[in-house]
Amino acid sequence: MHLLDELVFYTHLLHNQGFVAATDGNVSVRTGTNSVLITRSGVPKREVKYTDFIEVDFSGRVLKGSGKISTEHKLHFHIYRNRPEIKSVFHSHPVNITAACSSRLNLDRPFFPEIILSIGRSPLCRYANPSTDDLHLSLDPFINFANVFLLENHGLVTTGGSVKEAYYRTEKMEHYAKTVVAAVPAGGLNEIPGEKLSELYNIADSTYGIKLHPKNRYL
């Protein structure tokens, strides 16, 4: 699939799955060591088309396309500068994730092996106003290891080695949060015990070849 086709397809999916509403959220993909394609500001994600993606360098200079780039572009740039292996970034506002980020519900706990092994930890970044430098700087305690970032009273940022991976991490995180929220009335969830968690990490390495950053593990 062509890169722009991918961007349009997964941005539409982001809206169709209810992870954003109207003009909320933003999507980007790395096109070079110092450039990205990113959604322009103010476009409803269900209506995104090729021309709604603008290629810019990390100073914000437009290289190709027209319009105003997303007001939260600095969030994307900050991740790309610090993590050269990351190729795509999605920022969204899924309902259950945002509810958890705006309450005392802690998602950064070892509940499910699928999340522990495929994503790692789910750190909560302190609240910062949108479009300010404080927003992207709130990622700094976790910027070197996390694959996803929960934004307090705001939403979710996911990363990936491709557009597809960044999108599906959004989907997986919202499914995770939905399960945790559903379990609250029943008394909450039990964490995986430490000895089983250690065994799980060993299996991940020996059986699946999954290697997580040491700080992206619960042990």
C-alpha cells in the first residue's frame, strides 16, 4: 500500500472506530531523517484525503502541500527526534483511555500478557495544555522506552515502526482500557503475580523473540 493510501486508510479507521471525533487527533509518518507527513489542522478525520497531509521538516517548514500543520506537531517531532526507530505517531482520544487518564484508574499495571509483551508499560504523562511546549515535554520521563503515552485529562499517543503498527496499538490500548473499566464494578482486576510475570518475560524472549527495553518492563 502506498504511504499516502495507508495514512488515509488508517486515519479514516481511527474515526470509524470512535477513537476521535470531528477534527480531533493527528497522525504522522516519518519520510526522512528530518521530515514527516502530518495531518493539517482542522480537518475532520472521517473526511481526510491525500491533500490533507503536509510534508514538513522538524523546524515546521512546509516542504510539500498547503495549509496549517496540526497544532500538536511538536508532540510528534519530539518523539521522532528522540526515537529514530519510530516511523509513525498517532494521537487520539479514545473514550475508555481518556476516562482512565482523567480519573484515578491506573492502566500502568501488569494485567494482561498481550499488553505486557506487545506494548509494555502504559505510563501516564502529567497534564499539560494542548499545543504548548509543556505537552511534549511531559513525555520526557518515558520518552526513551515507552511505545505508548497516556496524556492526563487528554488522551493517547501511540508509536510504531509503521503506520499500521501505530494504529493497531491505538486499537489494542482502547480494548485494554475498555476491559479494565468494565472490571471496576466487579471489584477490579488482579495483577499477574511477580513470579509468573518473570516467567512470562523469559517465555517472551526464548519463544517469541520479544525484547523489551528494561524500563518498559514491570520487573
